Amino acid sequence: MALNRSEGRDIHIYDAKDPAQTVLGGLHLTNGITNALFYSMIEIILVFQSTFSLQYENEVMVERDHHPLQPGKYYVNGSFLVTHELPLTRTISLHTGTRHETFRHAVRARDRRCVVTGKRALLAYKNGWTGFEAAHIFPLAYQGYWNDQNFSRWITITPTAGGPISSVQNGLLFRSDIHQLFDSYIFSINPDDNYKIVYFELDADNFAGTYMDQELLNYPDRPSDQLLRWHFRQAVLTNMKGAGEPIFEHDFPPGSDMLDDIRSGPKAVERMEFELHSRLTA
């Protein structure tokens, strides 16, 4: 069963000129979301034809500064359209195969710890990686989209197998549960805000508002800023535009009917294509 991202929102976005007060989108407020960051998020879900401003529900103008965002209703002053851009449907990705093996080894060798929590893989010296997973920033399932958009231009280190999309620069090492949250766009990493970790749902571990391991930035094979920026944009569209995209079920024990869950749930075609492509590109 898919979950509704808009349920429980405490930030709501409106057009100041709309008497019907139609909700344009919203957000779950978490640590680290500032007024300036909120402005940059608004610029992803809305396309502006001139400068704009935000007004709080008490009619006070909101400055583009680093003060913490407050819960409530926000009104957009300016000429704009809601973007037609749609996020790519994505579920939790676990890959196998030669191309992923090469990718996994490269990400492990570079990171050796979860780059969000800081937890180190203490058994790495004997190839013990239980509890850690190498995550793709851009998913393998959309190899065609990658090629069409020429995202390979952002890769400077091409692996021996799998092509540019399987470069270590398209990967991060996470604790296994953090990997699930990243693939589900529950959180993202904003390279334009000092690599801040931005959560879009409740954060039980208090990582929201902290920062990706800065040591990673010194490596020549560091993750691509452009790909991190792409993931952040996807997360904003997925969580903030309109009612948001559904959060899909991923826990299918032996004997359960995954295909029936997909067919009977939202975005069935897109989700089925993602699952099939994930397996075909392994």
C-alpha cells in the first residue's frame, strides 16, 4: 500500500492572488530548513516570469535569509506557473550483476563509512560490509534518460564495467536503512547549501540539518555535484509539488504478490517499468 506524502504537512503554499486558496504544494518542516532554502525549493516547483516574494500567513514578508522556517501558510507574490516537470518514479533499488559489483567495490573503497551517519565499516578489512550498501545517486533503471540528457558529461572517472552511469561518482555508501530513505526521496543532500542533509519527512535519527561527511569532498573521485543537485531537485518535486508522489511499499516477504501490489496501486505503469528496468540493467 502506498503512503501519502502530503499527510501531516505543516507548511502549505498558496498563490497570493488566488481567492480560492488552492494549495500549490507543501512540506513537512524538519531541522535545517531555512527561509533561503525554502525560497530555492519554491523555485523548483514553480516557474517564475519575474522576481517574487513570499508572505507568511500573518502578512509579514519572508526574507531570503538563514532564519529557520516556521510552520504555517505561505503565499507567493509574483507571476508564475506550476512546473510541468515530473519526477522520475523510483522505488528502493537493490542491484546484482557484474556492473554493480564493480560499482559497489569502488564506492566501498572510497567511502568506507556511511557518509550521512558517519558509521564506519569496521569489518571492511576482511570484506565485512553487513549493514552498508552502495547507492546510486541516479538510478540504473533510467539508463535511457541518462543517455538522452547526456549526464555522462558529469563523469570524469569511467569504470571498467557498466559505463559512466556505474561510475563511483554516481555513488554513495550508506547504512542500509539510510539507503532506503535516499532511494525513496525521504531525504536528499543539497550541494548548494554546504551539502546539507535535507529531510522531507519526520527524522527519527536527528540527521536533518546536519551535513554530508566533508572529508568526501577532498577525494578526486568524489560524487558529482551535478548528480547530487539532480537528486535534490527530484526530492523537492516528489515531496513538495501538489500532493506529492506516493511512497511505495518495498517489503515483500516470500509468498507475497509484489506484482499484484504494483498493478493495484498508484502509478502502476511507471512503477512496473522501473522494476523491470532495474532488473534488466543489473
